[in-house]
Amino acid sequence: MNIVILGSGNVASHLARAFCGASHKVAVWNRSETALKQIAYELACPCTTDMGTLPKDADAYIISVKDDAVDSVAEQLAHTLGKTKATVAHTAGSLPKSLLDKHFEHGGVLYPMQTFSRDKALDYSKIHFFVEEQGDVLKSLALTVSEHVFSLTSEQRKVLHLASVFACNFANHCYTIAEDILRQIDIPFSTLLPLINETTSKLEVLSPREAQTGPAVREDDTVLGSQIHLLDTRPDLRDIYIRMSNSIINYK
């Protein structure tokens, strides 16, 4: 397929890498030329800051920018392309398909549910893609890089994105807090990696509820009280600890 990606951030750069790896013809646009240099160097694909020079006959245009910029980029692209039969999609988990429907005849969503860091290599075949469209262009495209492709409505995808925030973003923030706590006693965060890896691997055979351990699920008031006391100088973390422990107890 002939694919145009608009954006050069974490998601956009990985999609460009995935689609180039699947032998698609890829062009990339971004407002900043500096941000395009790494993509152009690595993938040797056409990169431009001039939207007017993008191919007008692409099979799909993938808008992969910050959520609050999707509408303005879509409006600019619609002005550039005029009436187009191509599928134009965004990659946001929390934005509706209707955001593009007002600009294009064939709007859609291509949401890769994964955490992306620009320089961290990924096995794209393991990523779950969730698409929303009238035809099957996005599904066919996603299937060239992964077997895990599903159709989901905008309302369903909002719920999925919420769940992923709890499972990924909030969990990673807890790692950040743990790293901060360990720094007080000069212990590297890597000390926790075997514990984190085992916690994650258990979820392949147990439900999260069944895998829960720790003082809160045991309702060990002595340990809970002692750890709360350790956070007396950090009321922000103390509040998180208490609320999280109470939530674990309530779920139990």
C-alpha cells in the first residue's frame, strides 16, 4: 500500500518503521524538520514539512500527532487533498472517529494499543490493533504487521483506553514512585525488576485478582500502619498508598 503518516513522534515513528518493514511505500510529514531527520535517516523514506508535496493518491493517510492537534492537522490535510476517496485515520485511543468524518468521506481510526518509546525496539507482530472504518483498508494494513487486529467502536475504544491507562500509565507511575523511594537508600530500581517481571508473567496463568499479594490483600494492619508512617514526610504519596490499599481491600 501507499501510506502517508502525519507526525513524527513515538507512535508515528514506530508505525513508519512497521509499515516500511512490511514493504509498504511510506511518506512522512511533520511540521518540524528536525523531528523528521531520524526517520529519514533510518528508513530512507520521503519526509517533508510541506504538506502540499505529499502524494495525493495514497491508500491511507494516518494522522499520528498529539490529541489536541488532530483536528487542526485533519483540517489542513483536507484543504490540501480536496475531495479524496482515501481512508484518513487517526491513532488516538480516546478520540472518536467522528472527528475525521466531518473532514473526509472515509474517516477511520487505527489504534495500536502499546506503549511506545522512540528508540525502544518492538515486535510489531505482538501489538493489538483496533480499527474503526467503513471499509477494510485499515484492517488490511494492520494485518500486514500483526495478526491481532480487531474492530471496535469509538465508545468501546474509550473504555479500552481507560483500562490501558490504569494497566500501563498508572502502573509505570508507581514504578517511578518506587524508584524515588529506593533512591533514599541508594538501591537501584533494577533490584525490583525480578519482582515486576514475575508479577507480570503470573498474569498469563492467573487473573489479576487471583495474582494480588501484599499487606493490603492480607489486611495486615501492622504492616500497613508502619508503611503509612514511613510516608509521613510525603503526604502526596501517603494519600496514594492509603487510597490504593483501601481499593485493594475493597476489591477483595
